Amino acid sequence: MDGANPGAAQMISVVVADDQTTVRDGLTTVLSLLPDVEVVGEARDGAEAVDLVRSLSPQVVLMDLRMPGLDGVAATAAITAAHPGTAVLVLTTYADDASIAGALRAGARGYLTKDAGRAEIAAAVRSVASGHTTLAADVGARLISALGAPAQPARADLTDRELDVLRLMAQGRNNSEIAAALFIGLSTVKSHINSLFAKLDVRDRGQAIAYAHRTGLAN
């Protein structure tokens, strides 16, 4: 593939986590062909993925869900809690409601199934590395269907600031990133989130994000 590397600072560092050697090798090969992506480590299970993130601080972890020992959901939760600068992109065979919701609630910034092509995987890696949320089309549809949206007006009496927070949540930003983007304190962000949860009658981030996408407030 032609195209000069614009510099190490532009490279997206990725850890690939999958318990199947052939899958890891295939993903590493695909990603290594991209001019702006560097695979810096491979993990055979969730525990190894957590250790590699701790030692390498990659921008993205391409995470399988079903792995022995520490599974992908638990590993995602551990990574996003301790290393908010690392985005987790789930790549799995499973697209059932429980798997999707579990991964997103754990903090995954993207969700693809393993029938995704090279171009879709590349675009998703770049998207989550840039702070955006990326869902395969069928995954997004299932999430909205499973979590639903409250039968309320689209804005649900949200203030402008609460709308800003909701949009940033729908982009996959964590609380610290939302605070930085809006130039407000972390405690203020938490207060806005609690308020919008109450107004939307949702229990968690996953339901709030589903509401935002269904009503168009994520845009």
C-alpha cells in the first residue's frame, strides 16, 4: 500500500486480544497493512489484555468477548476504569442483546462482529481512536430495540448543558473527557448525568446512549 507514514505521532497503537491464534494472526496481518496503525501487542485472554494495556498504553484494544479466564466484558471494564485513554473496540462472533449491552456498559467504545470486512475494521479502529462510538449497523439496531427509548418528547426537558453531556456520552466520551470538552468540573458532569438519567427514566449509560441515537439527539 502506497502512502508515506506521516510520523510516529500519527500512528494508532493497537493491542489485539483473542484466544484463537489464527484469529489474532489474521487481525494483526490486516491491521499491519494499514499505514497509520501499529499492532504493539497480542493477548490470548482478558488478563493478558489488561496487563498489556498497563505496560504499553495503546490507543485501542481490539477485544474478543468470549475468552478463558477473564472474559472480554470484565477486561473491558478493568481497562476503561484504569486507563480511560485506551478505547476498547469489541470484535466478536456474538451479536445477542446481552453481549452488546454488557460490552457497552463495561465501557466499550465500539462493537463489531467478526463478519466485518477489512475496511470496516480499519474505519472502526480510527473512529474509536478519535473518541467516537462505532457500532455495526445491525448491532446499533439491536441495541435500540433491546434497550428501547422512553415514550417522552425527544428533549425530555433536558437543559442545553444536559444535551451537550448526552451527545458527548453518545460519542463514547467518559466523564473526564466530557468535563474537559465542556470546561466544567467532574462533579458537575456527574450531576448532569444523574439529572438526565432521571429525566429520561433510564438506568445507565447504555440506555441513555440508545435514547440519544433513536431520538436524533446524538447528532
